[in-house]
Amino acid sequence: MRDVKLTDIYQHRIAQKYITRSGIAHAIAVAYHAFQLAHESGEDVDSAAKAGFMHDIGHYTWYKNGKWDYDLYRLNDIHAIKGAERAHKLLIRLGENPIKAKEVALAILFHTDSFLPGGEVVRTPLQSIVKLSDEKDEEPGGAHHYRELDFERAMKSLEILDNKIDDYLKKKEE
Ligand SMILES: [Fe+2]
């Protein structure tokens, strides 16, 4: 049995505020990709889905005159750092196992190179999965952040993914 489900995360006010901000449809799509890739490579499907779902929870809004300002964003963005911390705090509050909370936080920290001054990060397989899953759902001009999905449908998709994760873990135990 998992300590925390995706639907528990989504219903929390912190997730409602910050995951919704950078696009709930994108968050869910990345969670599905991460689950799939983890499934295929024998990695932890639960951590992968959670990190995928929360990978952009650290975004701030860099708008100027109603338009996203890429210069401001590039200059000031720390969403991977902020997201790692925010996701960790939220998971711990929800009763997550601290080792898992750390693993998810690190996968969020390394899901992008955008905040690093240079050089490649050496990623664990789980961290690579989250990065790749994010890239799979990217659309030109950042359009993936603006696809909409209402609360009910988002909950439904997350319930389905939660069930897939539970089924997989159950089969693995048998
Ligand atoms: Fe993303």
C-alpha cells in the first residue's frame, strides 16, 4: 500500500495553486509518460509518476503586460529548485515515506538543465525518466502549459493512473 496517492496530492491546496498554475493537463501527461517509462525499465513507477506530476510545481509567473517574458524567466528562473523543495514539503505533509519524498524531490531538481551554469548532470535512471517524460509532452512556444482540463476530468485521469500504479505494485508483490 502506498502512503500517498496522486489524487491526494492533487486535492491539496498547495497542488491546486501551483500545479494548476503551470498546467494540470501537462502535469498529468508527464506523470503518465513517467509511469510508462518506469514500467518498461523496471524503475519505481510510483516515484516516477509522482515526480512527473509535480515536476513543474516550482514555477513562478514571469509575465509582463500579459505575456510570458522569456528573458525575465531565463534570468530569474529557479523552478526546479523551488519545485523540489515544494514537492518535498507537500509529500511529507501528506505522510509520504521520507526516502521516497527525497527521491521524488531530487528527480524534480534534475528534470531540467535550465538553471545550471553549464555541464551535464549525471542522472539516475529515475531522474532521466522524469526529464524525458517532460520533453515528450513539450509543445512549441510552451503551449503545453496552457492546455486545459477541468477538476473532475483531472481527478478521473489521476484515479486511473493511481489504479495502474497499485495494480503494478500488487503484481510485483505476488
Ligand atoms: Fe514541464
